Amino acid sequence: MISALISGAIIGWLAGHIMDTRRGGWIRNILVGVIGSSLGTFLFGLLGFTAHGLIAELVVSVTGACVFIWLIGRLF
């Protein structure tokens, strides 16, 4: 649980920098990271890709978080 929160915060922070949406704090980063990780795993799974290893999982998670930030930006 703690590792999910920490990795979510890091993933959300990275995605926020990539998408240039640095507003918000740690809670926002954790939410974006955790939701984005799930979304990235789902989307890459639809394409037939699976992540094996730390770097691959990080790429999938950050990509999913970026997609999530983009979707939220489109909705609001």
C-alpha cells in the first residue's frame, strides 16, 4: 500500500511535468499516478503489450497518467 502511494506520487509528478500541468500537490499526484497506472496497463493490454521490468512498467504507468491528464483536460 505504501509503495503504491509512493510510486503513484512519482508517476503523477512525472506525468505532470511531461504534460505541463504542475498545479496541485502530493494528493493530486498520487491520484493521477494510481489511476494513470491502471489506465496505462489497461490500454497497453488492449494493444497486446505487457510490461516486464521496472523501466517498462514506469513507461506504461507514466503514459497512462499522461493519457488520464489529457482526458481530464478535455472533459473540464
